Amino acid sequence: MTRRQTLTLVLLLGAQFTLAVDFSIMNVAVPVIGRELDVAQENLQWIATSFALGAAGFSLLFGRIADMIGARRVFLAGLALLTIASLLGGLVDASGPLLAARVAQGLATAMVTPAGLALLTTSFPEGPLRERALGLNGAMLSAGFTCGAVVGGLLTDTLSWRWGFFINVPIGLLLIVVTPMLLQSGSGRRGSKLDIPGAITVSAGLVALVYGISAAGQYGWGDTTTLLAFGIGVVLLAAFGYIELHAAEPLAPLRVLKLRSVTWGNIGGFVTFIGFTAMIFLLTLYLQEVLGYSAMTTGLTFGVLGVGAFLGGVTAPRWIGVLGSSQALLVAGLIVQGVTVGLLFFAGAERGWLVPVLVLAFLSSYGHVAAIVGFMVTATSGLPNEQQGLATGITTLTQQVSITIGIPIMSAIATARIRSQAGAPIREATLSGINVAILANGLLIVAVALLVGFFLKKRRTALS
């Protein structure tokens, strides 16, 4: 890399790392926030979900806007919104404004992430340099997610949960100042028009879908609110598909979405994020509710996952060379992640299990980030620069939706198992529920890995 490319990479990785930390930094502080702001227990999950609603619902839209007006403009606007929302979020004294600040942070993520990825892919040509950049980006993404839990716990215990917001302000200001110095101002695609009906239906449909999944974790899968949200989401997304078939300038051209590398790359990415976020959630329950460790100790142990994530991102580009393609790396990473997660099924209630559990979690984190790199390279290769914003918007949408739904799905499996253990000691019932959900998580990842490998190999065979 040239010196300028190195500085550009540091800038973009810093932004992605900050956004990843934002997603999880408040999760550890949720109980404290609930007590201070008088938030009911059943509503605490919305502190995290409100962020995800904005991030998941509008990633595709802002990815397309980045294509039209220039990725740097959207990147800077998102950083400005993140800085303002974080400042206001740290000053609020009621739950309503807090949730509004989290929604604004999610919208900022929906702007910065696809724009930042588009800037990254257009700053580095296809080949080893881009693979290395995407590898480090994947490392920062997952390392940021795990570090957010550690930093959130430290800030909450030593200062205040409000510093989980305030910490973004100086970082955001620094990135806003440095960005114009390093990144060129792109003009975007002149004369193109935004597909307004498509933008409205896909954004509203995704928000409804994510809301329904989150509501299922609170009210149950058969609740009227959950079913209504799901129904609205499905109808709106179906309408979006119809609109895209007939729009002169569709928000998501079907010729891009029908590329097998884009489709199956995103399916693989979708599952790896579901598996990773669900694993962290289930391990949090295991370490605290079964092994009896404190929240601070639990947060610190996740540093092991951060190390695995970093090493996975650094070494993943080399594995592409060894395995021969990003598709092979995606499949291999998924298999490593799925097998190691599945083996956590055998964890018991004695503290002697801590070391083997952390070893398996480390290996799973390594495989997860390797899969992310394979996913990102596979899903963004072979497209012209003017469609990189769309491609990265789709990958951002994939990661945000999967991060949001992973916990409610696996939580529902664990809860159903726990409730079936009526009469058993609560510690044993909790362990049983965690084990079953962990096994389901691992089997899902391995099954999808096999499907991705089959269909991407079929594509390569057809091309040859």
C-alpha cells in the first residue's frame, strides 16, 4: 500500500470500528440505564433494538444515495449525525429521548457503513490489496462488537453509562476533520434518480420485519403485535420486489441481486453474523447465570473473542491465497465457526469448563471473521465502481438485520427449552436451554456453509 492508502485505510477502519462498538457498548449498561431512567424490564431490549431499526432499515437506501451523490458526502453526513446524536444521548434524562438518540445513531450507521465500504472498495483495486483491506475491516467489525461489551462495562462501572455516548463525540469530530484531507470528493452518478417508491417500501418493510422479530423476543412468536409486524413487513417487501421489476432506475437492480456471488455471499454473511451475535448472548447467560461470574468478568472474557476476531481478519487474505478463492474461504470460515459453536453444546455447570469454552469461542470468532472476509470479497467483486455503493449497501443490510435477529431467534429456542424443564432447578434448566440453542446455532451455520459451497461451486463450474 502507498502511504495515502494506508492512512485512508486507518481512517475507514476507525469509523467502522466506532460503529461496531456503538452497537454493543450500551448492552452491558442496559440494567443501569433502566434503573436510572425508570425503564420497565420488558422494554429494556429496545435500547439495543432502536439502534438496529435505523441501521437495518435504511442501509440499502443510503448505499444507493452514496452511488448517486458521492460516497464521501454521505460518509461525512453520517459522521456528523453520529456525533450530534451521541452528544444528545449522553445528556438525556428520560427514556424517550434516549431511544430517539439510539435511532439517530442507527441512521448514522446506515449512512457511514455502506459509504465507508464503498470508499474502501474504490480506494483499493480488486486483488490482494482489496482483500487485505476487507480482511482488516472484518476484523475491526467483530473486534469492535466484542470490545464494545468490554468498554461498556468499564465505562459504566468506573464513570457512567453516559460515557458510552460521549466517547463518540471526540472520535466523530476527528474523523470529520481528517476525512476531507484523505478522501477525494466523488461526483457520483450524474442524471440518475432515486427510486422513491422502492426506497419507502424496502425501508418500511425492513423496519417492520426487524420490529416483529424483536417483538417476538418480548411478547412471543404468536402475539398479535408480532404477527401484524411480520405481515406488514412481508407485504411491503413483496411490493418492493414488484416495484423493482418495473422501475426505470430501480433502487436494487435485479441483475445485481441475481448474481450468484452476491446472493450466496450475502446468505453466508447473514448466517455468520446471526451465529456470532447469538453465541455472545448465550455465552453471557452461561457465564453469569450458570457459572456465576460477574458482568465485569464476563465482559473482560470477551477480550478472547476480540483477539480471535483480529487474528482472523489479519490472516484471512492469506487463506484466500491458500484456498484459491474468497468463496472457499467463506465456506471454510463458516464450517470452523459452526463446528466450534456446536461443540459448546457439551459445556457443563462446573467452572472447570471456562477454559475449553473460551478456547472454542476463540476458534469460533476466528472462523467468523474469516467468513466475513470471504463474504465481503465474494459479495462485492466483479462489479463496477458505480455499483459498489449498492453492493456494500446490501452487505451492510445483511449484517445489520442478521445482528438484530440472531439474539431473538436463539433466545426463543433457549426460552422454550427452559420452560419445558418445569420442576428442574433453575440453574440446570438454564444450562439445558443454552445448550440446545447453541447446538441449533452450530447446526444452522454448518448447513448453510454446505449450501453456499454447493451453489458457488456450481457457479464456478458453469463459468469454466
